[in-house]
Amino acid sequence: MTTETAPLALYVHWPFCVSKCPYCDFNSHVRESVDQAAWRTAMLADLAHEAAELPGRRLGSIFFGGGTPSLMPPETVAAVIEAAEKHWGFEPGVEITLEANPSSVEAARFADIASAGVNRVSLGLQALDDDALRFLGRAHGVDEGLAALDTAQRAFDRVSFDLIYARPDQTLPDWEAELTRALSFGTEHLSLYQLTIEPGTRFATLFEKGELKAYDPDQAADLFETTRAMTAAAGLPAYEVSNHARPGAESRHNLTYWRYSDYAGIGPGAHGRRGGMATVRHKKPENWLGALGRNGHGMEREDPLHPHDRGVEALVMGLRLAEGVDLARIPDAPLDHKALAVMERQGLVVRAGTRLVVTDAGMPVLEAILREVVLA
């Protein structure tokens, strides 16, 4: 990989949720109480350690993920942002995103979170149908979610929200109507994910028992193509497999991942990439806190990445993007050129100068393409 020159990104993981959603395989935990002062101190210590490992860089973005970061006290959010700016400094127009649940309790904090320095919110609406929300284990209803969206649009400069589709028994007309409504709210960004049954989740248990059925792949492909057509027509084309934005409103933080640039990760279970090194924090909150007490940081391990592995990661991440990958950044890219030639003849991938791009026809079968052409 070539030398890193892009702005640094910072990921901050807040691991706590009010309840665990049945589809979720993220590092999230339910606790009766959280010592907020202790957690703020620990976050700042973990941040200081990571900043010392990455001197001389400036931040282009911060992303508070989880878990449910909108449960963080605004004072903690402000303290992390202030410390990050002190350690690294900010690029002009730094993007600071926080993931939020659309509950009335959390929406009441939006103004304070914005005052803390957050300028972009990603709202987990997940569905615009009350039955679907109950199926997904969400605590909010449609009316409460839309009220939170309205509050978010008044509090933050930039707003995105998530929806999950290809739910059991969802028809194409159902999804067209739901997406039409979603597009009518005028946000600059939408994250639209097909429901997947992840190992270790409650949905996986139900699937194994025969109590939950997987969505038909052909019908899912129809929903995917319809999604891309409708968002493009509304001026929010897909810039990544599941993400759609007005030109210029793409998530700068997520583009750091997909373009395989350096990012720091702090908090339980957070991953990072810095200078050819993979960093992983302790996953369980109590273990992370214990490591901080012993070592002054929450690191579980730091692993040097072989150039081949870095090339694989860069291809797998970058080919998700509509812009594709710049092979000039990946010397000796681990590609199966025979398989790639077949994909090119089939119109699934194209080369444009030094760029390799998955076409619109290839995006629905992206995972199959990656398995064939990337030499893992």
C-alpha cells in the first residue's frame, strides 16, 4: 500500500443499549447502571494513548458508534471531541457523527449533543411500519421515530437514517411505498440494508428452529435494484452498496474505511488501522475498563498486517464503492486476473484507467465477485 496522506478518522465505541435487538451482532451490552464519570475518564485515557501512537495527524472525522451512543451524556461527548481536537487538531469542515435511537428520551438530548460539537446524526429508524418495528425488536413506534427525525433535522446540520428491508413477507410494492415515504423527508443520506441473519443473534436461533425464514434471493435482488433506481431518481444515488447520498453529502468517515485510509478506534471492541497495523480493543466493557486500569489503554492486541492482507482488505472494502478502487494505491494487488477477465466480459466489472469498478450489474452479486477475483 502507498504512504498514508489522507486525514485521520476517529471511531469511538459506546457499548451500551437499553435492549438487544434480535438482528444485531454488534458489540452491544445491556447494563442496569453505568458509572458515567468512570467511563468518561476511561474514554479520555484510551484516546490519549491512541493519539500518542498517531502523532502529527489531523482529524477529518469522528464517529460515535455503538451500542447506542445517544445514551452518552452530552458532557462525555463534548469531552471526547475537545480532547480529540487538542491531541490532533481538526481539518476544516470536520465531520462529527453520532448514531442515535429515535426515542423521545434520546431526542430530548439532541440539542445538547449538537452543542457538544456533533454536526451529523445517523438515526436508527429501521422501518416505517409498526409491525415491522415490533418484529425487529425496536422500542419505538413510527410516530415516535418520525418525531425524533423532525427534532434531529432541526438540531443538526446533516442527518441520515437507516432502514432495513427484505424483511420476511415484505413485498416489492410494500418496499416501494416505504422508500417513497422515506425519500419524502428530505434527508441528505440514507443507509438501506437488506436484513441478514447473523450468527449468534436471536434471529439466527429462530432461523435454525425453522421459526424464521430467509428472504428469497431473487426477490431480494429485485428489491435491491428498485432501491438503487428510486434513490438515484430522487437525487441520492448509491455511492456504496447500501449507502445513498446527495453528491457531496457522503459519509466522510465511512469513506475513510472504504478507501482504506488510517483510522483510530477507541472504546470496547473498537478496531483501528494505523501505519500497516491492525489494532483491537478488549470487547467486553468490564475487560476494557480493567485493561485501562492496568495498562492505561484498552488495547487487546496490535497485529502487523502483511502487504498481501492489506491488499485484500483494500480490495474488499473499496470495491463496495461506486467509484471502485485505485489499483495504483495497491501495488501487486492480490487479484485473480483470469477470473477478473471473465467478470469483465460478463460486464460485472470494468477498468477505467487505474481504477477497478464493480458495475451496476455486478453490485447485486458483489460478494460472489469478491470471492472469485480477490486472492484471499
